[in-house]
Amino acid sequence: MAGGENAKSIVCPTCLYRTGQIVVAERTNEGQETDWFLCERQHKTGISWDGEELPTQPLWPASQKDKQTAHVVTDELAKGADHNTVMKRLVELNLL
Ligand SMILES: [Zn+2]
């Protein structure tokens, strides 16, 4: 039981970091250490919880931080930033 009850649904990281959209991804496979998720747009994401702290709050619905992240990504993309620039901006803002 990898991420536990709080990791049943997550914000799809591909949608969030690539498009600035908040889309739910449901867990499709719960492993010993790694959970697999699939979002409505068919992005598959694996999260390894090995050595990580398990979430103490449900990861869905989106947190304030996720919403802030979405806002920044949308803004940067509108300015024509590429993916690396977007990620750097998120690091600068302590969102990543
Ligand atoms: Zn997605």
C-alpha cells in the first residue's frame, strides 16, 4: 500500500506543469512503493513513496499551492515561456 488513502486521487502533474490546468488523476495501481495514476487526458504518472513521507492530507482536491502553481504556469505559457523556463520560475517562487 504505497501512498495510502490520501493518495487515491492526485492533481495530474503533466496537465499542471505542461498546461497549467488542474485535472484529477485517479490511482489505477497501488504498489508496494510506487502508485500509478491516470488522468482524464490519459497521462500516466508513477509516484514512488520509497523514503518519502506519506501525505497526511488528501492530494485531491487541489491545494492552494497547486492552484498557485497552475496560475504561474498559465501566466508563463501566455508569455511564451518554454517548459524549462516555467519550471525554473516555479523553483524561484518556491512552488517546486
Ligand atoms: Zn493529465
